[in-house]
Amino acid sequence: MAIDVQIASSSTGESVNAHDPLYLRIRDLVYQACGIYHPEEKIYLLAGACKRRLNGSKASSPKDYFDLLSSPATRDSELRALLNEITIGETCLFRSQPQLNALHNVILPELVTARAKLGLRRMRIWSAGCSTGEESYTLAMFLSEESEHLLKGWSFEIAGVDINEEAANLIRFQNAYQASAQISSVINSLMQTTISMVQ
């Protein structure tokens, strides 16, 4: 039994059929471009993003929108705009404590042991999909703290990237002050904890 999923557009009141085969073709374009895949049970999310872009573009139908995504003249800019719609911008400092625990208890000790055998004391970390960078800042603070212990004498570099152009622009231009304030708040809290422990 097929279920017909209809998504209402908030701006026009019109609905879009999420099972239109064009959305499967758009899904394949997105997957080829960046590796984001929408399984059939989540295709409605992609259809909703396409509908928002359809309202913001020159397209008047899903077919017109697919043509925009397929045309050499508009493909790159429209695909970038669609990716900005479908990527998740969730980010925060110290977002996943279990991951930090795994980094502290398993990954770093094994990495330090393996690299020490090679005489290497440098680490490069790629923080992919980090939205506006809070995860990268978290890694920087974490590694800075570890440089007093396990990573003493090591150098490290962190590259934070995200395919969402809006998130990248936000971190470059607007979020620097917010991130600095959040980091300052966390650092002040860590310093207070350290001072309390020393007293």
C-alpha cells in the first residue's frame, strides 16, 4: 500500500507530493554532490527543502526546479542553496560527552602510543560537519587541557569545515563574538574550578 505524503507550503498553502519521482532524482543529485542521502521514508524532508527553494527561485514546479539543478548555468549556485536548506546546523560546545570520553580514554592514548613509535609529536584533526565551529572550539580546549598531560610537547592543528555555506559565513563574520563569549565563559568556569581545586 502506497502512502501519499503531502507537504503544505507555509507561504502559498499549496502542497507538494513527496513521492514525485523527481524528488528521487534530486536526491540522487544531492547524494552525488555531497554524500547526503535521504532514504524513502525521509524523502519528505528533501521535498520540503525543495519546496522552500522552489518558492525562492525562478522555478514554478518540481520539474522546473530539477532543471535548475541540472543546468550547467545554475547547477552550482542552486545546489549550494539546496544544501544550505537540507543540512542540519545543530552545534554547541561540549556537545557529546561520550565522544569526548572516548577521545580521552581510548583514541588519544592509542594515537599517542602509535605516533610515538614513529617519533611524531604532531596531530592534525579534521572536524567535518561542524556548522559554526563550536565542536572545533571544544576540541581545541580539550587538546589544550591535554597538552598539560598526555599531549605535553605535542603540536596540534584543527580544521573545522561544513558544506553549509551559511554556517561557514556565520562563523567567519558574525559568530566570532558569540563563540569568543561562549569560550570565555567556559574557560572562566574551568579556571574557577581549577582555582577552587588548588585552594
